[in-house]
Amino acid sequence: MVDKISSWKFSEDFAVENEVFRDARGRAEELGVECITPSVGAHLALLASALGAKAIVEAGTGNH
């Protein structure tokens, strides 16, 4: 049986970010903003695509 930590690590290592997202993540880190992980972002993108979303709203970063 695969343990939870190994499964979590695999899913986190599986998602690959492009340069734009890596730069945005770096900038957020400089500002002290905690980001979702790349694998969570990939999961949300899959859900939005599967639902045929026309628009997505993000609220709560508090960044200007």
C-alpha cells in the first residue's frame, strides 16, 4: 500500500508550471502572499475546463 506522503509528493511533483506562473509565484513570495500549489492550480484548471466556465473570480488576496 502506498503511504499518504508518497502519494501527496507524487501529485505535487507531477504538475509543471510555465515561466509566467513561476514568475508570478516568485513575486507573490516576495510580497509574503501564500499561493496555492501548482498541483492545486492544475486541479482547479481541470475543473473549470470540465465545467465549461466562461469566467472565474478570485477574491481574497488583498494585494494591490
